Amino acid sequence: MLGAIVGDMVGSPYEFGWDAKTTDFELFSDESGFTDDTVMTLAVGQALLDVAGDATAAGAALVAAMRDFGRRYPHPKGGYGGRFAAWLQSPDPAPYGSFGNGSAMRVSAVGWLFDTLDDVERWAAITARVTHNHHEGVKGARATAAAIFLARTQGPSATAKAQLRAYLEERFEYNLSRTLDQIRPGYHHVESCQETVPEAITAYLEADGFEQTVRLAVSLGGDADTLGAIAGSIAEAAYGVPPAIRDEALRRLPGDLRAVLDRFASTVEQRTARRLWSLLAPYAQWLDSRPTTQWTGVTTTPDGVVTPAFPVYDERVRRLEEAFYTEGLMDHGYVDTLRQYAVTQPSPEVVAGADGTLLRAMCTWIWRGEHFGDGHIAEALDSGLLAGLARRARELAGADDDILGDGDSSLGDGDSSLGDGDSSLGDGDASR
Ligand SMILES: [Mg+2]
């Protein structure tokens, strides 16, 4: 949600009557502030935390939270759309067939709280339908949430972006083949999903970082805060939000809205930590046996071309690495995280008292390190670092069971963190 909030604030000075259409603007100024996109994003986030995966309760909770937040903030920068403003005040709030981009700009929590693409798309539709029950309104929310989920679990590599593009084009029939340079000249202020969501996604596809995504989205002109919010929500999932940018946004957020964001962040962090523990812990025993890594021999062709040796990792190491990515466990800001914990070099000694956040950053350090030099993972196996991480994960999983053994998980069923990775948010099944 933070990415959506940042994008909203960054775009907010440029929502109306700005035709510079450039990426060269002040990221945060005195004019930057939150708009309806931020207010409704947080309302949806709170409602989803409150219902904890109970789809039967979701509609009423969403309506109540959105109206509560809307009344608390009746005049955010830029105001509310006319029909939405009427819905906020109506004695009998009913969906009104909208395909406005409001359903997409407020959906980001969904991309973080569910563990499968199916769940993400189903819940995105639930959040849309309370107001935006036109099929384009529902589709815009589903596509945005799906993009967030894919960015979160697949990362921002060229391959991952190509897959994201292909999936969204196929499933939602959006045209994602135009470049921003092709879109920009003819783009104008429009508030429909179908003319906002594909453009915002394209900004993410073309950018190579969080800030650039937001700048590119805003540079299209038009509904700049909402373009920024949608693009920013996807970019956050892939890249994280740089600390300096995060601080600028938090400074502009009132306390009660900040509290929702904090609650959401700690819930997501807790869920992420549990996924990490349940992934690592089963490997503890095997890693403790200090499995050795085979290296290929150095080869030299008859004309003297030398191919250096490289490690051939055990299938289990490969599976662990792959799951780390697909479970969305990569800490995109791991260098900063390690710095915060004053860890210059992860080692078995550092692992001893590590919490979930540090554990995750050290794991990321191991996997990312292999991209910078062959044998980085082999060293972590040999030194006992990876084994230590898995042992620590097992300890934390045990402690977690004790702390949360009463089923007091903030997201529902308090399922054992050593389970099968089943979503604790569930699928709305009545048994949950
Ligand atoms: Mg707005």
C-alpha cells in the first residue's frame, strides 16, 4: 500500500491542468499530498485485515470502512468523484455500475494478503464490486492486484516482466504493447479503468526502479495521482520503496491513516516471516550435515580457451532458492536491512539471535551473492551459515507456535507456520 500512497502523493500536484508531460519534476514538494486514492487504499486495507479472509463479511466491512474513512476525510486534495461522493453519503449505498479507476487505485492490499493468483483476483473483484460493479471496473482491480502479486513473487527481471505482460494481455485483453512514448502524446485526463490501468502497468514494465516507475506514470499526464498510485503499488512489490521516499510520504500522512499502514505492514511482515520459517525449517537437518558442493573441472579447449570451474548445486539447494523467490521472500532492501542491524558480513555467529527480518535479509544476501560470484552459496553451505539460518528458523517457528498458539493470528486461522504454505487468509470457505 505504501507504493500506492507514494504514487498518489507524487502525482497529486499534476492531476489537473498539467501538460508538461515530463519525468523531470520535483518528486515531493509543498504541493504533494494524499488524495482519495490514499484514503480509499487504506480503507480497503483495514477492511481486509478486519475480515481476515471471511468473504461473507467482506462486502459489509468494505462499505463500512470506505464510508468511515471518506467521512473522516471529506475533502482530500482533489476531492472525490461525483458519484463516489454521493455513494459515501447515501443512506442506502449500492454499487453503481462504475468503471472508474477508483477500483484499481484502492486495491493494493489484496496483492499482499493472499498467496495465490486465484485468491488475489477473486478478492480484488470483491473489493471492486461494492461500488464498481461494471465488468471493466472489476477487471481493472483484478488486473492491478494480479500485477502486484506477480511483481511480488517473481520480481522485476526482464523475464518476469515479460511473463507479467503476457499474462495480463491474455487474461484481461489489455494492450500492453504500446510504449509510453507512443501513449503520451495523445493521452488526456481520463478516469476509466480501461484507460488508466494498462498505461500504469506499462510504466512499471518500462521502468528499472521504484522512483522511475512513478515518474514515468505521472509523466503521461491525465489522472496523474491515480496513475502514480497504480504504478507505484506494482513497483513497490517488485523493488520496495527506498527509505528516503518512504519518509517523505509518511511525513504527509495523518496519524490515524499511518496507524492503518503500520498495522498492515506488521501483518504482512509477520506472514512473510512465517512463510520463511516454514520454508527453511525442514532443511535444517540436511543442512546441518554440511552437504558439500561439486564443482565442474576447469576445461581448456585445444586452442587454449579456458572455462573456469563452477558449482553444481544439489537439487535441494536449487529448490530452496526457487521457493524463496516464488514465495515472495526476497528482501529488496536487504543491504539497508543489514545496515540497520549493523551486520557487515552475515555469519553463523550473527544468526544466533536473529529475528525474522534479519533472517530474511541474510537469506537474500546468500542468493543474491551468487549472481555476483559463483560459489557464494557453496560458502554459505560450508561455513554453516545456511544451516544456522535453517536452525534459527526452526526455533522461531517453535516460538511463534507458543506466542500464537491460542489462534490469535491477526489474519485468521492461526495455522501452524510449519504447514504446507496454505494461505492463512483462506478462500472464503465457510469452514474458516
Ligand atoms: Mg486522487
